[in-house]
Amino acid sequence: MLPELLKKKSFFFHLYKIDKQIAEQYRAMPCPFCGDRLYCANYFRKPRGEPDGFPKEYFKRFSLCCGNQDCRHRVIPPSCRFMGRKFYWFPVIISVVSDIQGSILETGKFDPSGYLDISRNTLKKWLNFLQH
Ligand SMILES: [Zn+2]
């Protein structure tokens, strides 16, 4: 039941480019804890719900680490691909929640069937989290 847009690698590529630009802006700023320089400390995530044949590069979570040995704080720039530690891509979560909310408004019922392999409890958590 995912919209066609979420099945296109090009959509995720654009989100990747936005995240990369945000990370570059954050990297140009000093450490918010000590004022020292920030360095790349990217890592890979394994979210679910992407199109088949997804390039590994898109799974990269941009992250920064302070260069000061006494600080070493990690700075994680905001992302339009990842939602905290959630296991699914942020646009997938938004799309599914939006779809379910529309269905609830139309029918008055919560119908979790047909949303990938996402459990009913996970869907309820997303609904609760995004309603507040
Ligand atoms: Zn620092």
C-alpha cells in the first residue's frame, strides 16, 4: 500500500542529498559543547521499507564527532530519511501513518492490514507518537 513515490530510488536519492547538505552545514559549525571543530563520524543504518536494489550509500547516517579529546561529543544533524532509532525510513512511517489516519477518518476503524510486514503494535506506536 505504499505510494509509488516511495518505490523510487530517485526519491530517496533526493532525501539523501538534503541530509548531506544539512550535515555539511552542521560540520561548518563549532561543537555546541566546547566550541572545537567537528569531524565526520558517519555510520550505516539498516532501516526497512526501501525499494529493491537500494545503493548502500543511501543507508549512511550522517554524524559528526568533536575533535577535542576531552569532549568527543557526537552531533547528529537532523534527517529527512531517519526518524530517531525507528526501524523504518522516515518517509515510509509518515506515509503509512497518514494513510491509516485517512482510513480511520473514513471508516472509523483502525485497519493495520496491508502495510508491509509492520506489526500492529508498531503501527499503534507510530500513530500515538505522531499525534502528539
Ligand atoms: Zn566538543
